[in-house]
Amino acid sequence: MSDVKDSNILAIDLGSTFIRVLIGKNQFSNKSISHFVSLPSYGIKNGTIYDFEQVRTILSAGLKSIYQKEGSNFKEKCILNLSGKVYVSKNIKIDQKFSKETQIRSKTINDLLLKIPEEKGYTSVHVCKKSFFIDNSFETLNPSGMFCNAFQANFHVIYMLSTYYRTLKELFNSLHLDLVDILPSPIASANAILKENDYLIPKILVVDIGALTTDFVFFSGGVPEFTSSVLLGSENITRDISFGLKLNRDDAEKLKLDFSEPTDEDDFKNFLRNIIYSRAEDIVLYIYDKLKKVSDNMVPLRVYLTGQGSKLLAFKKLFEEVFECPVEIRRPFSLASTEKRDYEHATVLGLINYALNNTILTNKYDDQNFIQRFFETFFKRG
Ligand SMILES: Nc1ncnc2c1ncn2[C@@H]1O[C@H](COP(=O)(O)OP(=O)(O)OP(=O)(O)O)[C@@H](O)[C@H]1O
Ligand SMILES: [Mg+2]
């Protein structure tokens, strides 16, 4: 048994193809990653658990194998991704007027967090700091230490279906895991693929293309503005090929992975191209329409793609065409010299990056209310 309870954290990405688990450690400010495992994904579809017992059995077996090598602490802390239709994002403004000039401290901000309104049937599970207005006259990202009479905070809040939240709590409790934070997949992935300079571009879009979901987050001024999910991914392309060419799923998948743009009048390749491009276009246009519906200002100046599905070049081309801006396919950057950093690991690496760079490891969280967990949190992006 190791004696590092407060410095260990598990990150779990409940993906459609694999459940990816890794342990991050932060001992004496030395951040490292150990035990990176990919478990088979059964009982998860479109980012949501639909077979509780199956997922519990897989996770339980996976954790057992990790603990045998690693040693375990009772009730490890754990951070999880969120995808699919079980969450919504909202931008919330909270105003505070003071009776006299007041200096902003972290408690002032924490008190505002408690004023985040409830949504019927939903529980707020994650809050991103957007910006703060001081005395209705100027904006800052870090108001700590400033004096003011009036203060406005803008938060990007992730609300999750309350019943599904209870399901997750139950699942993780039964595995002796303490679920301390939940991040939407695209916000997590952005943490693994974006560098500080990328956030300086005023409007960017990060898209994680998976098997059965495509998750996206639009950043404005370096902070999340809109986060959502499409219940379609690269596996839907495989299914279309399988249906269109009357092939079994594995043969269709192989055709997709081996696909390259036709250079001549190759009818078969052109037919295959049509199938691939029409489904990929559905996904890209869905994102475009969804952003447009929210606001005409949601036009990215750059798009970053990740997730294993982004390896299909059709996506890069279509994003360029539809959004008329440069598009980059990004692998997660190197974190604590981990070897496993393919596109598919963006979400789990982003989760651990977030956990190790925020104070969730040392906080004494109140289990009653997720929001209270942000009391001492030093917000970083997402
Ligand atoms: N070389 C490749 N070229 C194109 N697509 C690929 C390649 N390798 C894998 N894929 C596709 O990527 C998809 C899996 O992506 P990923 O591993 O990121 O999904 P996931 O995280 O498990 O799923 P989700 O995010 O939907 O829950 C599969 O549909 C697979 O066909
Ligand atoms: Mg994924």
C-alpha cells in the first residue's frame, strides 16, 4: 500500500471503443502518470452508460489489476468525462453589489458560485470561469485582490441530468472511488491538445471525433462559450459502408481505415468516397448549424480536431470547407513523458492534466454539493 492518498487521482474516459483509465500522481510537486490501461467498452453507447452492471464489472476488474501492481488507497479520487445527451452547457451571469467598497478574495468568488441557479432535473457538475466585470466598467479574468462596489461574474456551467449523476455516483461509490469532478469530453480533450498560444486566438473550436459521439467546445477569448455533443461518430461511417456495400462490419471498417482519395476514375473508390463524405458532412454541418443557432458570432478562426476519428482526412477537408478557416489535427502533447498519447487518448490525458494542475487533489470537498467543491479551486481554463 502506498501512502499518497491526497496526491493520487484516477482519470476515466468512458469511450465507445475503450474505457481508458490512468493514474496521475502529484507528489512533492512532481507530476507523473502511471498505469495507463484501456479496458473493453461494453455497456456504453453514445457517451452514456446503458448497462450499469456491465460497466461496473469491467471497471472493477480493471481497477483490481491496477491495484495489484500499484497498491491502493481506500477511496481513490477520480475525475470522469461526460459526453452525449446527458448534459447541457449554459452561460450564467451573477451580479453582486456591495454596501461598501470591498476587496475581492477567493471567498467572494466562491460565494458567487453558490448563487449559480439550479435547473429542474439537472445538477451542476462543473463550472468554468469566463470573466469578471468590475464596477460595470472593465473586464478581468483574475479579479483577486481588486477593490470594487459592484462585481459581475460570468460562468460557463455544465449541468448534468440529475438521475444520471446519481447513477454515476452510485457506480463509483460501489467501486470505492470518490468522484470529485466531471468534465465534458471536449473541454478535457482541449486540455491535452491546446497550448497557451492557441488560447490567444479569439475564437476557436475544438472537436473530438470518436466512434459514436463527436464532442465539441467553442472557446471565445480563451474560455468555453458553448459545449455540446453530436450522437454520431466515425463508427457511423463504418456502418454506412457496411450497409452500402453489403459487407460485414469489420470489412467495412478496414475499407474506411485504408481509404485514400481516388486519383483517377476509380468507380469503386468514388462510391466509397461518397459514403464517407456524406456521413462526415452530416457531422460537420450539425456542428456548424448548432453553433449558428446559438449565435451568429460563433464563427471560429481556427478548428482543432482530435479523437481517433480525426485521422480520417475527410473531416479536415470538410471542416475547412464549411468553416472557411485553418484546421489542424492535434495529438495530445507530452504529459509527464507518457508514451501513450495517440489521438484517442486526448480525453483521458486532458482529464489528468486538468486534475494535476488544479487543486482538486488537495481540496477537502463537501460531498453534499458539487458546487461547493469549487470553494478553494484555483480555476484554470475549463
Ligand atoms: N487510422 C484511422 N483512420 C480513421 N479512423 C480511425 C483510425 N483509427 C481509428 N479510427 C476510428 O476512430 C474511432 C474511434 O475513435 P476514439 O477511440 O477516439 O473513440 P472513443 O473515444 O472510444 O469513442 P467516443 O468518443 O465516441 O465515446 C473508430 O470509429 C475508428 O474506426
Ligand atoms: Mg472519445
